[in-house]
Amino acid sequence: MSETQVAEVQVAEVQVPDGALAGRAEKLDAADALAAVRERFVLDDVVYLDGNSLGALPAHVPDRVADVVRRQWGELRIRSWDESGWWTAPERIGDRIAPLVGAAPGRIVVGDSTSVNVFKALVAAVRMARETGGGDGSGLAGQAGQAGQGDQADQGGEGSGRDEILVDATTFPTDGYIARSAARMTGCEVRPVAPAEVPGALSDRTAAVLLNHVDYRTGRLHDLPSLTAAVHAAGAYAVWDLCHSAGALPVGLDEHGVALAVGCTYKYLNGGPGSPAFLYVRQDLQERFDSPLPGWNSHAEPFGMRPEYEPAHGALRGRVGTPDILSLLALEASLEVWDGVPIEAVRAKSLALTDFFLECVAAYVPAGRVECVTPAEHDLRGSQIALRCPDAGPVMKRLIERGVVGDFRRPDVLRFGFTPLYVGFGDAERAARVLGEVLAEASDEG
């Protein structure tokens, strides 16, 4: 099946005895090693399958945020930058996220939005690709350009013929907008390419490739290890958007030699609406990382207030301005729900949940009413199920009215995100059963 087309898997109708699936769900939930983690969240009787847009609230976060506001800000005030650890929050929280995406400490900094971090990473990738040697940094022989001299790097160097940015053709629109802006800044052209076609599209013109680990609409999981290797072998840099995989499945950034990656924290990491994103820079590339947004927070001597910019060492180069402390510390508190939870266990439950949901959909939904556009193969599936349905908009509205919350993606996709930390098998069974009822009623009305 070509990735230039949306994967389509027919959902066949399956006859099951009344109550059989509900009974199985109950047994599966009783045997679930992660079931107790659900108690760490604020939940109600709604089946919440939209954690791939906004994660649920961890129960201890309101009290933690209240302490930040009332004591750290209200009483300690400016002293909290030191006494409450505000100043080091971006890298400290980055180290907390690191094991969830397969990174060692010191490689991730948290701050700004996903869009801003994509911009930083793409421009930096182009600049590094244009330095003498190019590629993934393994054959530079000490010839890296001076960080902080990005305007010069954009104009020259042996690799200056690299004037093309490849972008995942199925990407979330903002990534495409950012890529085109980065291209204008660096004198590059943008070429949309389906992920599977990237290896064949690479050339000595390619500077950077922006890819999504998981497709936001279909839930298709792309091959991060092989695509990363192909991009770097061609002398370019891969920038991975992890928004729909961070906290949902193992990523292996260090293991697979990923150069640059970004991701949001308000989906599977449950950091809260608009919580700051993260930026990963591979350790051996950190001294070459030349941000297009140098700020006082990424200066080697931030309180020196010198007019000349000298970048800090390490991942701190990814910082820009004053950190968003309230959101950062809410995120830090939220990440505590991961204590004792291995990402491998989350992945195993995710696959079991989505398999069971599809089985329930096949049993409950009238034949021919939906078509699954999420790959059936486990190695191609993220942590969501997307169903094509001609009247998807009205159907999702009715689902929400009946206590099953997913979301609608135009023109015809019902999207259901499965967050294993708080979604159970009973939720999956109920969601499919209510979907079947809603679709049957809609057919009768038509």
C-alpha cells in the first residue's frame, strides 16, 4: 500500500453474543497493570478519547499551581527565580521528558510553542547542512561554522548549494507554514513529499527534512529509524515532529541518532492547554546549533547584558526569552503521573486498546457505515483510530452529547485518541457501542 494514499482498512461486521464484549472489557480492565494510574487524573463518567488534542488533568496539579501562585509568586516573588528553581525549569523539565522519548539528560529544553521550536530547528538544520562537511555531524573534522553567525552561514560555505527543505506532504498545516517561512529566511525552496518517498527525493540540494512521527489525521506511524538514517546519509538533517508520539510510544531519539526533534506537551504528556513545547538537540550537535531566535535566556552570560551575542553551551541554546513559569511548573507537576510508568507498558496497552476498539466497532457499527483509515499493522499505528464516515461532523456532535468525546477532522474523519494512562477497555467498548447506536439512528432518520 503506497503512503501517498491514506491507508484504508475495511471494518467488517462481526456477530458477537450480547454482552460478550462488555464482559471481555471488564476482564481486560481487571488485568490491566496500568489501571491504577487512572486514579491520578480528574475524570468523570465521560469516555474521553480526545487526549491526542488535550490530555486530562492530573489530580494533584491544581494544588501545585496554587502553591506556585500564592507562595512562590505571592510571597517569595523575585526570590523564586533562585529559591524555587524557576530559572532552571526549562532544562530540568526537559530532563523529566527525556526518558519518555529515549533521550539522555541535557538534550532537551522546554519552552515556547511547537511552532516556534519547529522554526528554530529547521533554520538551524539548514545552517548546519551548509557548513563544511554537512551531514549528520560524523565527518566534520572540526570544520563546524561559528555558532551565532547564522546570517553568514545562510549565505555561504561549501554546503551552500543545499537550498531545499523537504516537508511531510501530510503534515499538520502549521508545520508547512513554518517551513515556508524558514525557507524564505534561508533562501531555500520547500518541496512537499510523502514520508515513504523521502529516500528517493533526497539529493545534494536537500538541507533539511521535516517529518511527523505520527500522522495527526490517520494515526499512521512513520519509520523514524530508517528515514532518519536516509536523510543523514544524504548530508541533510531530519527534524521530527513528535506531537502525536511523545508519551504514547517509544521514540528512541538517542538510539536512532535523531539530530533535532520538537514536540508538544499538552496531548499525551497532559501538561495543560497551551503548555510549552520541547526541543531536542543531539548532544554532538549542540555546539553547532545556531538558533535563528537568539535571546538573553540563551546567552552564555544572560545577566551580563552585553550587546554581542555569545550562545550558551548545550541544549540551553534552544532557550529564547523569559520562561513561562506558570505553565512550565504546571507541566512539571503533570509529569509526575509518569512515576513508575514505563513507556513500553504504555505502548503495549495502546495497541491492545486500539485492537479491541476496532473489534468492537466491527461488532456494533452497521456494515458499510465507517472505514478505518488507520493502519491495522502495529508497527504502522500510533495511539489513535481514525474512521472515515460521510456524516462525520454531525455524528461526532451526537457522540459528544452522549458522553463519548472524540474529535472531527474535515472533511469526513472521526478521530479517537487512546491515552493508556487513563483510558480503559470498558471505555473502548462503550465508545464503539454508542457509535453503533448513533450511526444506526442516523441511518434510520435518513
